[in-house]
Amino acid sequence: MKLCVVSLGGESSKLIAKEARNFFDDVSEIGLKNIELCLDDKGFTVKDHEGELEDFDAIYVRGSHRYILLQRALTRALYKKVYMPIKPNAFTLGHNKLLGSLEMQQKGISIPTSFFVSNSKQAKSLLGEVNYPVIIKIPEGTQGKGVMFADSESSARSMIDALEAFKQPYIIQEYIETGEVKSEDLRVIVAGGKVVGAMKRISHSADVRANIHASGKGESVQLDPDVEKMSVKAARAIGVDIAAVDILKGRKASVIEVNLSPGLKGIMKYTGKNIARDVAKALYDKAVEFKKKKESEPVKTKVSDENGFDEQYIESHIERGSLCLPRFITKGVGFVNGDDLVVKLKKGELRITKHNIRKEEED
Ligand SMILES: Nc1ncnc2c1ncn2[C@@H]1O[C@H](COP(=O)(O)OP(=O)(O)O)[C@@H](O)[C@H]1O
Ligand SMILES: [Mg+2]
């Protein structure tokens, strides 16, 4: 079994790749920045990498929100052929708190009451109606950097004016009161449909943000079964097999976001658990499951007829009106890009032959 970890080369990605060598026969690490997409027959190519990406059994794509388009495109092209733990649409949902929260709300997962409006006039009228304090956050913020706390209507108004001046969209969200003295949240790592590690993060001083990057401190925590279930459900709702789910436990628990490329160093330190190994194991188990499923797909009877033609039964696949034939047909027939082909068709039958100009000239 062959795994490829595509990433920006961060420590956690390297750690997962290292642990994965205990399970997979071969593990490659590819830089996200080395991947190029050429929208012709070449498709995706990788600098300094021989072989095709679709020859891997599993590809784990990590990286920051700056690379969403590339990550999503890569996954869109390969996720039906290779096991990929993050589905194409998840790159958008996981990196956008508005779309991610909407998806979770639609799938029955509790989230903080949140508002999103199209203009400052509407926002300001809303600010006259909500209870304070409120959280104002940037949909694509990370590491706590886009999260602001407004304890009154006047501070919320000035924050919104500043955000509008930068043409920055924002979410106005109910403030969830958590810890007794300092704010805290739960960071839960889900891998392969189960929780493999969890910590409580407690904010430093008066900051409402408990992120480790905002100088929060972590400690190991035993999760309630309903919070465990909620975390697994949230990852599934977004379309990811490996994720970090952030949860606030106020009067009830609510999910604030699902992270696609969580750092593992902090949580491994605070829990004392080798979570990178659990993530690697989940990748392996899921890749094996994916491969078995793919191989058990009816590969239809192959026979050769009296003229030496191989005959197989396949299901037709038509995309935007174009008939797509599987790779084994391209390989078996030996056509290469740019070949002149003669296409003969009538209702219910199609024949494609290579056009041999030299032979015709000799004739
Ligand atoms: N609605 C909220 N109520 C209270 N605290 C919040 C709320 N939203 C976020 N926080 C605090 O801010 C931190 C960062 O918020 P989050 O939405 O996870 O953004 P980021 O992607 O920057 O981590 C959370 O871990 C939590 O401590
Ligand atoms: Mg967070």
C-alpha cells in the first residue's frame, strides 16, 4: 500500500508521514507548491516526482486556506480513484466558518446562533437587537486571529466599520460563556470515524480566544459521550475523515468549526498520546477499505472473440455529453494523444480505429 502526504512541509505533516511508515509499504511526501495543473491531457504534474498521483492508494492533502483551490481541484480529480480523507467540497466548507456552520446546522449539529448580512446598514440594525457580549468573526480567519469580542453595541459598531472599510465579510455570533474564570474550548481530533484525542484549551488572561496560538494552554480531558458523538458527526457533515473539531461547552455544547489540517504537536504534548500514529493508522485502515471496495466493483467478464478482440462489460459514463472510457481501454488499445482516429458509428454501436495514413498511401 502506497501513501502520499501532500502538504506545505509542516511538522505535523512530517510526523504523520513518519508514523505512516509503520503501516504503509511506501510513503511519499510531496510539497503542495510543487503541484501543477495543466488542463489538457497532462492533468496534474508534480515537480521532482516520477509516476502518477493516481498510482497511490491514499493521498492525504494538507495545507492552509491559501491553497484551497488547488487542494479542491486535486481532490476533485482523484478522489474516486484514490482514497482521500478530505472530500473536494470539504476544502471550502472547512475553510469558511459561514458555509461550514450552515452545513452543520443543516445536518442537525448544534452551533452558536450566528448572523450574516450583506451590508453595514443591516448589520447595525441587527446590533440594536442582539444580546451582549457578541463575537464578530471573519469567515476565513484561523488561529484565533479573526475572532473579536464586543461587549457593547458601540464597540461592535466600530469593529464593523473597520471591517467594512477593508471590505471584509464578517459573522456576528452569540457569545458562549464557557469556563468559570477564563474562557475555554475543546479541541477534538477525529480520525476514521472516531475520536483519537481531545484537550481542553484554556485562554490566557482575559482573552476570550483559547487557541494555543493566542497563548491558550491545553490539558487532557475526558469527553462526554454526547460530545464525542457530536465531534464525529461534525467531521462527517463537512466531509472529512481526519479533522480537528472545536467545541464550546456553555449551557449546551456547540461546534464552532472543523479544521482540516490540524497541528498535532500541542495536543500530543498535552495528552501524552501519539495522535499522529492514530491518524496514520486511520489513513491506512480507510485506504484498505477503499481499495477492497474498488476491487469488489464488478470487473466484468473478459473474453477474446475469434477476431482477437477483448470483450468486457462496463457501465457507460457520460460527462457533459462526452462519452468517457476507462483508462484500461486507452492502455489496451494503445492510442496516444494526438493520434488520428476514424470513428464509425450507428445507433447502438461505435468503432474507433487508428487512422494509418502511410498504409493508405501505399495502398
Ligand atoms: N461564539 C463564541 N463564543 C465564545 N468564544 C468563542 C466563540 N467563537 C470563538 N470563540 C473563541 O475564539 C477561539 C477561536 O475561534 P474559532 O471560531 O475556532 O476560530 P479560529 O479558526 O481562529 O480558531 C475559540 O477557540 C474560542 O476560544
Ligand atoms: Mg478554532
